[in-house]
Amino acid sequence: MSPQTPPLSRRLDGLQSSAIRDLLKLTARPDIISLAGGLPDEQFMPRDAIARAAESALADRTRLQYTESAGWGPLREVLAVRESKQLGRAVPMQEVFVTHGSQQALSLLGDVLLDPGALVVVEDPAYVGALQVFRAAGARIVAVPLDAEGMRIDALEELLARGERPALVHTVANFHNPRGVTLSPARRRALAALAERYGFWVVEDDPYGELWFDRPSPQSVASYSPNVIRLSSASKVLAPTLRVGWMIAPDVVCRSVELLKQGADLCGSALTQQIAADLLADEDWLGAHLDKVRGIYSERATALVSAVRTRFGDRVVSTDAAGGMFTWVDFTDGTDTADLLPRAVEHGVAYVPGSAFAVSQSYRNSMRLCFTTSEAATLEEAVDRLARAAAAG
Ligand code: PMP
């Protein structure tokens, strides 16, 4: 008798590995300038400060222990103070929940807030990591387009007027991944008002809000309504390896997330949570660190966007990067970015085609370019290579 292979769960049906992950493997070659990855630059991650904080954390052996599922208490206190400033109200500690990066918060919220078949509204194009969560939760996903002011709230209103009732609306309100745009203050207010009127959750996914260039990000969407769950992260501000993210949510959501977190991983790392607490609490140090990172990313963003405009002229429309890590380029001459990619890789440059982020539109003429990990001159060389690849088509 031939051995029978046991089945996997039906939840996995239709799930695919992220196109970006697969692509990243391909572009690790040293001769390729990758604008694909979407990583912060490790050159500017505060290694020495992390080392000092780790040393001092390890002076206390209890940091080697398990910690609370909701996060190490002193970190939650530090975050409560920071987020109280963000939200313009006193955030109590029981509304602060620490997760293994903000990605885990998304994943746990997918389980806590969504029944199979629940309607989730996402932005089009969308953050792929959120799509993976919502697909795994068996949600029905409907997309709302973005424009220069972020999510088109009029399109969301139309959907609601048609009788659609979302359980959750996901938004990357600051420096959208992949689109680069920021939700305007008026739309933030309108989104929060709709959430209260129709009784849905908004997940404000905000890993990039601190990476503004010329002016601070607008007031958090969560400052307008308790129906908005705010996610943030130390990944872009300090370092992704800490795997420290956090959620600000009503107590009832935090307690439900806590039950699931116990099943997922018991708790996060007290060691990296103390490192994050030390660095996030030191306002002077953090201010100087962020100033430096903002200055460098801003210079790189300007170099990349102006190289794209110089090289491609009116064949493209690209977003002005006002912060974050990405610019989005739309080709107006019909260039198919998925077709162009293998030629671009041959010419030594990589990017992510728009189709990787597409939900209902195709974005075949678009691409996401990440400006954080290369110096200005390298970014210019990358755009030269891209132009040569496009010309060779
Ligand atoms: N949300 C968005 C929009 C992201 O772009 C990312 C990572 N690139 C995350 C969440 C997850 O980040 P982390 O888990 O490192 O906090």
C-alpha cells in the first residue's frame, strides 16, 4: 500500500509566497542595484546604542526570562507616553500591546477581528503583508483606489452606500507602501467618522510615520476615533531585528489579542523590548538619530525622483517622496513593468513591478522603487540602467 500524504489545512488554499520575497532572493547578486527590497539602511541603524542598551539589559538576569504576553511593562509605559503625544489623549497602559513587529499585530488582528468571509477593505495597490494576513483569514477583500491624498474616501462611501459592510478597513496612512502617498487630514477625519457611523474597525498601519522629511506626519487617524486601531513599529526607526512593534487598541481588543499571542509565541523577547524601551525613552538621543536618518533618506529620495524625471521625462509620472522609503512610478507610454523586469535585471537593476501589489487594478505600467539603501550616486546609476533596459525593449 502506498503511503498516504496527510492534508494541509484548507486555509492555505490559494495562498502564495510574497512576490517581493521571491524577487529579493533573485536580486541579492552584488552586481545588481536593488531598488526592490524595501529595507531600511543598516548603515544608519544605531548599532552602538543597541549594544550599550543590550549590555545594560543583560546586567539584569531576569531579561533572560519569559516576559508578559502583552509586552515588558516598562516598554509599554514608554510607548503609552509616546502614543499619548501622538493621539492627543492619555493612552492607558492596558491599551498598549507589544507584538513581534507590527506584522504580528496584523496577523493576530486578522484572527481576532475577522470571521471567514468577512469583508476587508484595503487600498489598491496594497501592502502585500496585509493581503497575506487577510487572505489567510478567509476574508473577502475589496479594494479602494488611492490618489495623491491617500485612500479615496469617496470610493469607500460608494461601497458603503451599495450596502457593503466591512468588518475592517486597512490603511497605510503615512508614506504608503507601495504608493508613497499620505492620507490628508480631512480624509482621516472622514474615515474615522465612517468607522463610527457604520461600526467597522480601521487598522491604521503606521511603520513609516516617523520618517517624514520636511514636515511631521499629520495627526494619527486613531486620534479621531476609538474604532481605529493604531499599529506602529521600531523596525524603521531603530532596527527590524528587534522585532518590536506595538498596537494601540481598546482594552477588549488587547485582551483578545493576548489570548491568541499566548498560543502563537507566549511572549516577545524581554531583551529586545528593553533595548527598544531604553532607546525610545531617550528623547534627545532619538531626536538626533531620527534627524540624521530623515536627512539621509530625504536626500536619497530627491536624487532618485529627480533622476527618474530627468531620464524618463513625460514617459512617467512619479510620486514626490515626502517621507518613508518608496516612490511609485507610472509609465504613461504603455511600458509593461513585469515584462521589463528580466531585462532590467540583465542591465543590473531591480525593482518591484506594480502588479505585485495589485488588488483589483492591474498596475502593469507601474513600479515601486525603494530609495533607502543606496547612496544618491548609486540611485542615479540605477536609473541610468533602467533607462537603458527600457530602451533595449
Ligand atoms: N506594515 C507595513 C505597511 C509595512 O510596510 C511593514 C514592513 N515593511 C510592516 C507593516 C511590518 O513591519 P514590522 O513587522 O517590521 O514592524
